[in-house]
Amino acid sequence: MLSVNGIYKVFNPGTVNQKIALRNVSIEMEEGDFVTLIGGNGAGKSTLLNCVAGVYGVDRGTINIAGTDATKLPEHKRATMLGRVFQDPMMGTASDMILEENLALALRRGQPRGFKWGITSKERETYRQMLSHLDLGLENRLHTKVGLLSGGQRQAVTLLMATIKKPKLLLLDEHTAALDPKTAERVLALTDKLISENNLTTMMVTHNMRDAIKHGNRLIMMHDGRIILDIRGEEKKKLTVESLLKRFGSASGEEFTYDRALLS
Amino acid sequence: MLDIIKGAVSLGLLWSVMTIGVYITYRVLDIADLTVEGSIAMGAAIAAQAITNGINPYIATGISLLGGMAAGLVTGLLHTKLKIPALLSGILTMIALYSINLRILGKASLSLLRMETVYTPFERLGLDSSWAIIALGLISVIIVICFLYWFFGTEIGCAIRATGNNPNMVRAQGINTNTMIIIGLVISNGLVALSGALISQNQTFADVQMGTGSIVIGLASVIIGEVLFGKRNFFLRLVSLAMGAITYRIIIALVLKMGMHSNDLKLFTAITVAVALALPIIKAYINPPKIAIEEGE
Ligand SMILES: Nc1ncnc2c1ncn2[C@@H]1O[C@H](COP(=O)(O)OP(=O)(O)O)[C@@H](O)[C@H]1O
Ligand SMILES: [Mg+2]
């Protein structure tokens, strides 16, 4: 479903601020894979997701999404195959537009936009139903500006928007990191539910080792722009925080100094 | 006094079309587009030259609309394809249009005295000249408002509104934000040029200088409309823009009547807009916002 082949990404090339954010990264994801992606600050996780999504072009290597060579496709064209949720709850929705307008934009992902009405009354019923499944009381707030919703509500809405048209690949970049622990847990549970109901191929970045171990069928760890661990199947099921830390140490030759992950 | 108000209303209606154009870039797209200074004069120049050459005034006005759209397209391409900042793209087109407008006019100013204009048919119906302007101005504003109300409710229109709000999200939904920005600039400058064509036929001349300061007049009208007439839904917001443009003209007529020199008008308008834009800061200074502590869900 996703095939990343030896990609490099260099920021500010040729200047004193040159930063090689990705070094020869390759990943093969099968349909239905749910990868949790973990690594310290600056390891290159967001850069990897942004390169897959086309926010940045890559400097070397290729990216293939669902059989399409996406290496040179612009962001908005790749978006027809992708669902994305970002760390910042402000990023995924248009805050000055009302809830149903946001959902209507997402429902038309992958279709050319024309002169038909932006929202039909038939859709509203669907939205109401989908929102009532979120259990956040949003089904009666279709006409509320999204900017007035809480961070957790906005992330739940963004998740719904990312999956309302089944994407070939769902990219989640620390989408619960800005939420309080209780809300984060609810959004994560909702994430699990949407992924399993729709059998979505997913890559989820998390800063929390426990979450990375608990969710998904495969765990990838990045360090300094490289993939250093790729654990799947039975082996993934048996992982503990301690064993993961030990394996990080032997793979990277460094002590794991990522306090956020240790503390949680 | 009544005549002054009547004159102000008629002029305000003609400038409403321009104000709505400015609103599309300034509020909907969140871009301060200076192209308008050139495209309003361009609309006037095209209409005057076409009418002088015996073209039907309505067709001439239509050509002005197309000319303005082309100007918007140029700014849009400079901004989206060549990645020149929006403000600078607008300035470049504006400057280029100054030369182009001189070419169109052939000289600095062109008179339309005693020529047939878009207002002539209304005068033939027995309306005096300012009622003729009010009638046609009203028709134009109503058509423009209805068109935009429909347009911004369509799929493309929604995508344009979202682009001004959060372009990242719009791209993530598979929409080419560059195209949306270009469409918005094209429509906006088309309306501004249309307004210029109507204004020049009202004042019976086109002048290459007539765009100078028009962006500030447009902004003043947008802000007056929003402050005085609220903005509940999109339709009323468009209506409030027209009300803002009319109110602006009435204010100007009154301060002139009270003895302000017409040379000082632009200074007066600029100060008004600066104060209006600073209102949120002034308000916060007088009445500091209480810190809201967010509760968990
Ligand atoms: N737009 C950018 N310009 C320059 N450097 C960047 C940019 N984005 C990321 N980087 C750098 O690339 C490295 C990887 O960043 P990122 O992918 O955001 O890490 P992570 O998400 O794993 O914390 C960091 O050193 C970061 O400073
Ligand atoms: Mg990151």
C-alpha cells in the first residue's frame, strides 16, 4: 500500500543550517498494516510523514502509494489517496467555517469541485449520524463554527474528515500530543475504532512508548533520520517498554534520553 | 442637503461593487491585494476608450470586467506560480497597469461628455441623472450580491473560502489552493474593473490617476459595513458591504460640507482606516480581556 524507497530529505542544503532529516529511509507497508512510529525529538518522524504526503519533495529515492508513483505528485493530488491528522488541532479544520462545511469539504476529497451546491441536505443526515457515533454531542452542532470547539473535539472531527472518504493510507502525526491525558485517551480509542471498522492502512506517530506498543501490528523506531527498529507480528505483541529501551540502545549505540517517553 | 445624500448614495452604489471585490481578497482570501488600484482605472479606461470608439456602453462595460479579470489573473500567477508575496505581486501588477492604462487611454484622461453611457437608457425612461445612476447601481449591486451568494455556496466557492481560512487543511482535502487563490483574485479584480467602468461613465471621464488610494476607500467601506451593519450570515454580510460603501460616501459628503478641503480627503480616509484596523488593540487596552482557563473536556 505504501512503498518508500531509499529517500533522503535535506533542509537548507549547502548552508550552515544544512540538516539531513531523512537518510536512506525505506518502508514497505501492506494493506491493513497499522504502524506506530516512535523516536526522539528531531528523529525525522514528521518529515517522513510530510514527505509521504507531499508537503516536501524528496532529494533522493521514490514514494509509491497504492501502486501510484507519487514521488513527483503535488500535495493536493496525493491528498486524494491520504487521510491526515496533525499534532496541532488548529491545522486540520477551517476554524471560521461551520462544522458541516468542514465535513462537506472532506466528503469531496478526490472529486473535482464544480458548481454544485457545497452541501446537500441529504449529506447532513449522514454527518449527524457519523457525529453521533463520536459521542461528543457534536451531532447537534452542525452549524457551529469549528473554531469554537475544544481541541479534543476538533481532533475527533479531523479524524472523521480524514476517514470519511476511505483513504488508501492514514497518516497521524502525534495527533493526541496537544490534548490532556483523558481527552487523548478518548481520541486514541476513537482512532482505533475508525481504523478497525474501515480496515485502514495507518502510520501513527506517537511520543508515547506505551501507546506505540499497545496499538498497531508493527512498530518502527527512528533515530537521527534513520529507521533503526522495525518490529512486527508476535515479536511486537511481546514488547515491553524495558525491552524496547534495551533494543533501542543496541540499535543506536546510545542511551535512550527521551524523557517524555520515559515519564509517561 | 437631499441632493448631497442622493449624490452620495448613487456614488456609494457604484463603489459597492468595488468594495465587494476588495472584500473577496481582503476577508475571504486573507490577502491585501493592491492590484485593485490599477484594475479600477483599467475598467474606467477600457470603457471610456470603447465607448469613444462607438461600442455599445454595455458591451464596453463587459470588456472592462474581462480586463479586470485578466489583471487579477496576472497577480494570481505572479503569486502562486512565481511565489512572489501577495502584496508585492499586487504592487507589480498595479504599476504595470499604470502604463497599460495610459496606452489604452492614449493620454492621461479621456472625456465621455455628451456620449451615450450605460445610464442613458434609464434617463430616456424619464429618470433624472442621479436617479438613473441609483437605478443602475442598485441593479448591478443586486446582481453581484446574488451571484456571489450563489457562487460561494458552491463546491468551488466553499473551497475558496476554506483556502483563505486554512490552506494546509484545504490541500489535505485534495484541493489545489493555487487555483482557488487565482479564481478569487480574478473575480475580485473583475468586479473592481466593472465598478471603475460604471464610475467613469457616471463622472463622464476616465483618468489614469483615478485608482490612487482606492484600496483604502475599499477597505474603509468594508470596515464601516462590518462595524455598523454586523455580519450574521453571508448574504447579509454582502449587503452590509454595500451599506458600508454608501455610508462612506455619505460621511465624505458630510465632512466636505462641514468645510474639509477635498485635498485632505485621502488623509482623512487613511486615518479612519488606521483607527478602525487598530480598534481591537485599542479595545484590549481600554478593557483587558480576562484570562480564560480552559477546562478539560
Ligand atoms: N521545515 C524545516 N526546515 C528546516 N529544518 C527542519 C524543517 N522541518 C524539520 N526540520 C529539522 O529536521 C529534523 C527532523 O524534524 P522532524 O521530522 O520534525 O522530527 P520529529 O517529528 O521526529 O520530532 C529536525 O532536526 C528539525 O529541526
Ligand atoms: Mg514531529
